[in-house]
Amino acid sequence: MMEKMIFGRYIPADSIAHRLDPRAKLLFVFIFIGIIFLANNGWAYGAAAAFTVLSIWLSGVTIRFLIKGLKPVMIIIAITFVLQIFFAREGDIIVDLGFVTIYEEGVRQAIFISTRFLLLVFMTSLLTLTTTPISITDGLESLLNPLKKIKFPAHELALMMSIALRFIPTLMDETDKVMKAQMARGSDMSSGPLKDRLKAVVPLMIPLFVNAFKRAEDLAIAMEVRGYRGGEGRTKYRLLKWHGRDTLALLSLVGLTVLLVLLRG
Amino acid sequence: MKKPIISLDSITFRYPNSVHDVLKQVSFSIHEGEWVAIVGHNGSGKSTLAKLINGLYFPENGEIHIAGIKLDNSTVWDTRKHIGMVFQNPDNQFVGTTVQDDVAFGLENHGVPYEDMVKRVIGALKQVKMDDFLNQEPHHLSGGQKQRVAIASVLALRPDIIILDEATSMLDPHGREEIISLVRQLKEVQGLTVLSITHDLEEAAKADRIIVMNDGEVFQTGTPDEIFKLGDELVKLGLDLPFPIKMANTFKEQGVPLQGQYLTEEELVIELWTSHFKK
Amino acid sequence: MDISLQKVEYRYAAGSPFEKLAIEDVSFSVPSGQYVAIIGHTGSGKSTVLQHLNALLKPTAGSVVIGDRTVRAGRKEKELKSIRQKVGIVFQFPEQQLFEETVLKDICYGPMNFGVSEEEAKNRAEYWIEEVGLSREILNQSPFDLSGGQMRRVAIAGVLAMQPDLIVLDEPTAGLDPRGRKEMMDMFYRLHKERNLSMILVTHSMEDASVYADKIVIMHKGKKVHEGTPREIFADAEKLKQWDLSVPEVVHFQRLLEHKTGILFPVVCLTMEELVAQWKQLSGGHPL
């Protein structure tokens, strides 16, 4: 299932959304998350949905692909939808089956809440689908930079994220290797009672931790030898460049905000 | 005589929490443009030497000079500018998420301006023939390729000295060959000083000078020729002789008379050919 | 115990967009008591083959016969433990699998997983720690306080204490110094001879393959391309070159000597002693 899941993955392509500055995209998504809560009726939700569809279209990703790739999330949305219908107790009764009563307001709320949830998931997925993890890191560092004045460790945070990204595949390989080595010694992580399975995790986790510490130590030395002394006085190789299209993207959000406010009932 | 670029004077060192001295009264110097191999078995103290030369640890007694600067707490960042290091594990020294980011890492640390940085990254990757892999991620590279990127990272910083700390010991024979010939070529073109720490005597045979370490002390220093004359003494230290020397020794043991030392297979073949057929 | 691979194919992530063919149509056998070396360039499929030898991977086509068990593609296999007990694998850098508080407990881990009593496991630990060249005092220490070389020996003792019928070695000497390498290889050879243990050695070292193995299997780009005795394999340097492999140094030297002198040796010499003996015979015929 995880192999088909697209949440958090990057799909290389060359769409308008791909070319946007990561800072623009990050701000875009944050602002979108904020203003979607302005919507409180069908028209407003319709406008937000249309805006989302337009964004998806500009990213070159198809809605079918998004729905297929986000299946597990879709299931959660469906469950929320059903729960909302059954538990809301407001407005006119539309169906009364005795053991369960469905109210008009319940259906309304259910539709709104799942739409909002769906739009949020689509938008955040668009961000990760069109931006490499390292660009997201660069964007975050740049956006958080002003916070350095209040001693927020923006550079350190970004460096940590980029090293984590760099080592994920290495650690995955290592997990596979240690797991196989212990399986060859008769460990069984996939059957038996839960208690035994948990116990079988220890021989996997300890070597992984020990190796990770060793790697961290080596890496720290390698970084020091190459002149790393913290963020002070460093230049950047990965430059971010703000274009007109980035400003345009953010302006479109202003438009959406105005629209949502006007449509509020 | 060229001037020494690295010099160690009666260095004694022990790790914190340890009761044994890893290095005892070690002194030697390395000259500009020289290729010196430090050999010794695992635990002979050879890798500790590299860490001291780079100021990752400071000696308990004795002095280290790098390019005329006395190495201590206050000068360590200056001396480091003269030295580039390539370590044993190809994975644990790859900092960037891609090949070009990794090479740029050191330049970013030194505050090199962007335009200059781009030129130096590409230039260094060209020198190690990895310029076709700019955006490749490390887990898609072989061990040998990762080590070449590590060398490019060093070259981009333009040091005078390159230290290979068992840089080939985790590679397959192919990768090992690749790295050694690359460093050799770089040394000749750029006049780099090379210090290679290894237990591979085949690798050491190509050096200008060999320093043999044993139990934290300098056991012997000399040209490969002089060192390999030690023969069985080296084997006793846990080292292995290069093949031509072992082969010649076997001939001698089996009663085939041979004169002299043979550092290459060709020399030995010619000797056998002339002494036994052409009289 | 005999082991054989029959037309084994393996695809990683079969059925997904990331599917990748790793090995294809690989067949060879290891009769009981034989020492077989698998050689091949990095990425040739050696390590995928290795993981089939005790059902860590199941073939996507073909079958693997391990003693009286057969692991076949597409069939659910129950109770893999009995297979894994018979085939011990020493992975590359095995010291990275140590995890227990003491060396003793770590060595006992494998045997006890296979149902050996604690008492018996301890006896085995005491026995095998000495067989790998360490002293019993070490048993009560933490494995993480040992030197790299000692840790590797402990890990190997942990596999040997399972008392498998076949040992698979994946580059067991990687990272060791020359003395450590020789001691390690001699130890495995002694176990092989004394106990008639079958051995499979995956290696980059043509020297080790030529000196220790009864049979060599060559892998190249996921296929088995050649199989034979060391003498057969190393007779043809040109052929090996197409698979990115070379001959042992002594063979290389022999060829050089033959080329220079124009005298052909009747056999391929795998050791220096052999070569000198041949040389003496050949040159002895000529007036000095």
C-alpha cells in the first residue's frame, strides 16, 4: 500500500507549479489553510474548490492520480463524513429510520467539513508533489531566517532536515540488512503473538541506533574538517530566485480571500 | 631539499578514558609535493595520527607544525585550510543531498561567493570525472564514485595536502584501483602533498616514502625499496608484502638463486629470464 | 546437505512500477562438503543469490532446493526456521548485527531462537568463542567494548553456534588488515576441512577464490555466466576480462613469464610454490 501512496512524494515534471519558488509555494499553502476557514456556505466552498481545481491543473497532476494516490486519506474523509451525518442533531429531520435519524444540518456540515479537509489535503499534496524535499527545506530556511533575531535556529533546523533527507535511503538499506541478518539467526518479526514480535524488534533497533551514532560521529568529523563552524559567514550554493509568477500566485490568493469574504453569508 | 609542510615532534597521545598511549614519541616530517604512506596493522595508531594532524584531537606532548604554523586551539582553523581529508566510509562523509551540493558544502562553509562557487564545483567534479553526475543522489552511486566525489570536495577547497585515511579499504578492487590512480594523477598535475594511511602495501609501494607504524611508534621510515627489504619483519607486524617480493622470496626459498629486490613483476620476470636462459 | 538453485529468477518489488530484475535463470549446486566461491563485479547479483540460500528471498521463478526442502516460486512456504537453522549466513560487516549486553547472550541468540536450551546454548558459546580465536573471559563483556576485529569474530561465533550444515560468507574479510584477513580465511578453511562443512564464499578476491574453493561460480549482470574449478576458470584471462574480472596475481605472473620466455607451462599454477616447482622443472631442462 505504501508504494502506491503519493502523500509526501515528489514527482519530477516541469509545470508552472514546479517552477514556482518554494517560498511562494510554502506561503501559498499556509495562507490557503488559513483562508479556507472563511468559507461558510455552498457558494464559498464552490469558489475554493474551483480555485483548487485550477491549481491542480497548473501543476500538471491529474485529479484521478491524486484521488488514487491519496486513497488512505480518502477513507478517513469518508469516515468523518459518515460520523458527522450520524452525530449532528440540528435542523430538519430528512430521514428517520427509528434507530438512526439524519438531520438536514448534519448533511450540510458533513459536506462542508469533508470538502474543506479534501481541499487542504489536495493543496498540501500539490506542494510536495511539485517541490523536492531539499527545495522545501531551502524555502523554510529562507522564510524562517528573520526569526534568527530572536535566536531561532533556522540554519541548524534546515541543515538537520537536509541531512535527514540525505540519510533516509541509507538507513532504509541498513534496516533491511540488519533485519535479514537477524532473520538468518532465527528471529521472527512477522508472526507469533504481539509480545514476541515486539521483543524481536530489539535486535533490530539496537544495531540501527549504534550504527546511526557511529555515522553521526563520522559525519560530524567530516563536516568539521571541511570547515563547518555553524551558519555564521556561510554562503549558499542553492539560491532561491523570486519571479513575477511567484508574486502573481500570492496575489491570486488575495483575490480568493476577497471573494470568500464577499460570499460569506 | 624542499621544506617540510607537515612536521611532528615527539608526539604522545592517549584517548580520553583510556590508560594506554596510542602514540608514543612520534616524530617525522613530510615535504612539499611528497607522497608518503603510513602503514601499520589495525590499532597501530596510524589513523589517530591523521586526526591529530587535522586538529580533531590535540597531543598530550609534542608539537605539530602545518605549513609553518604551530597547531593549537587558536590556529586549528587556519591549519585546516591547508589540508583536505578523505575518510574510510564513503557514506559517512557525504553531506549533501546531491553530488554538486556535497562538493559545494565546504565552499559554503568558507563563505565563497556564489559565482566562484559554481565554477569551483564544476571544475573539481571535472577533475575526478564525475561532472556527468551533478544531480545524482548518493544512494545511486557506487562506493568508488562516492570516494571520487569526496576527493572533488577536497579539491574544490584547494588544499596543499590531501590525507587519505584508509580511503580505499571499503572499496572493491576496481574502486581501489580507480581512486589510487586518480590521486596519483592529481598529485602529479597539481603538486599536491599526499599522505595516505593504509594497510595495503600494494598501495604503499607507489609512494615516495613509507612510514611503518607499530604499537604507537614509528617502526621504520624509508623508500618502498628500503622498507620491503625488511621482509618477514613486516609480516610479523601484521602486514603483507607486495606480490613481486613474495614471489621472489618463494623462488629463493625453493633454491632458485636471485639477486636483488624486485618491486615489479616485470623486473622479476626479466631477472628469471636472463639468469636462467641467456647465459 | 546438498543445496541447489534451479532456474532461479528474482524481481525486486514485483508487480509495482519500481519492478527490477535482479537475477535470471541462475542454476548451480553445492554438494555436501564442497567449498564454492561466487565471484562477480559489484552489482552482478551475487548478494541476491546469497539471500536465496536460506529463503530470505523467495524466487519469483524457479526453485531452490535446500536439503530435503524446496522453496518454489509462487508457493507459500511455512516454517522457514528449519531452513535457516541449516544455512548460516555471515553477512558483510557482521559486527553490525551485535545487540546484546554481553557477548555470551549475543552468541546464544541464534541457537535459542532455534529452540536450543539455555544450558546447551551457553555450552556452545563457550566452545565457539575459542574456535574463533577469542578467550572465554570475553563472554561476560559487552560486545560494544571490543575492537572491530574481535566484534567480527563474536558475530561469526554467533552464526557458527547455530551449528548449520552450510556456511555462507559474504566478503568476510572486508576492512581487516592483511594478518586479520589471512587468519579469518584460514579459520573458515579449517572448519570446512575438519567438519566437512559446506561453504559458499562470496568474494572480490581472486586469490581467496583460487586458493580455497573447489568450484567457482561467476555471476555477471544477474546471470550465471561460468562455472568450473579454479584451474579451469583462471586458465582464460581474456574471458574473465569481459566480465570485469581478473586472474590471481600468481596466474598473471605466470602468463608474463610465459610470454617473455616463450615457454608454456603445462598447467595453470594457483600458488607461488606450484609455480616455482613448475619453473624448476622447465628451466632445469636448459643448460644454465
